[in-house]
Amino acid sequence: MYRYRCAQCRTTSPTVRTRHEAENEGALHRDRAHAGHIPDGEEIQTHTPPPRPGQPTRPLHYIAYAALAAVLALALWARLTA
């Protein structure tokens, strides 16, 4: 995920899927807002969308959830076989 950022205008494009799309956003912005000139501080940013509510933010969370599930399953199994 990428987005074009113009530091001079303090504007950021919507997030797009490819770097090529973000570069096109930049070209359109330069043509419209800067008469084709390249503004100082323009950049293509990589953008990672924020996690959805309830979604683990780090891979280690997945390991912790799996370990918790294993412990609970073992506890249930021990109780059922006792």
C-alpha cells in the first residue's frame, strides 16, 4: 500500500495498492497544483493500514493466542478424562 505526499501543499493522496499508482497520483498533483513543477519535499510513502479492532498487531500475539488455546484444550481434556 502506497500514497503520495506533497509536503508543500500538506496533502496526502488516498492509499493505493502499487507504487506505480502512487507515482501517477503524484504526477496528477504536480500537473494540477504546481504546473508540472516538482514541489520540494514530495515523496511516496509506504502505508500499512491500522489493524482492525480485535486483530492482533504483532505476530507474537498469534503465538500467545495459540499457546492459550493449547493450555485451555489440555485443561479441558484433563478434566474430561479424570
